[in-house]
Amino acid sequence: MRIFELSKGFPVEERYSLTDQIRRSSRSVCANLAEAWRKRRYRAAFVSKLSDCEAEAAETQTWLEFAVKCGYLDPETARDLYQRYNEILSQLIQMLSHPERWLLPPTKK
């Protein structure tokens, strides 16, 4: 939500490019994590969605860098957000490295 609020201050000409991209990728991290969590019965689906989360988080970091370089975000604010995404990425990598810790037991038939 912080990225959404900050992106409201981006120039109108960025509406369909940087603004849209950073909002989409940042929201996608949460959405893919929710999907992954609901697919914990299926290792491959769980890992796939976590991998999508990781990619979207890294993409968001890239858009943050663009926002700073374009002068739309101050470096300190972007640095804080970038660090938060590093923490998210670290957690995702732990989950990807040991998905069995998160999987649900198979259902009995």
C-alpha cells in the first residue's frame, strides 16, 4: 500500500508505464503468496507460486530504482522500501529452499 500511495505522486505521463508497472508488481507479490498458501497441498504448485512472488518482488525493486533515477522518489524512501523487499525476498527464498516445512499433509482417500 505504501508503494500505491507514493506512486500517486508520479507524473501523469507515467500512468500507463512506471506507475502501472510498480503497482502491478507490488500487488502481485501479495496475490501470488495468497495463491501459494492455498496450494500447499501440491508441492509443485506451491513452489511455482512462491517463485512468481520472488520474481515480482525483484521486479518491484527494479521499478523502485527507476523511480529514484527519474526523480519520482527520494532515495531514502526508496532505500527503505528496497530493504523491505530484500526481507520479503529472504523469506521467500527460505520457503523455496524448504517447501516441505509449509506443505499440508496429503489428504487420505
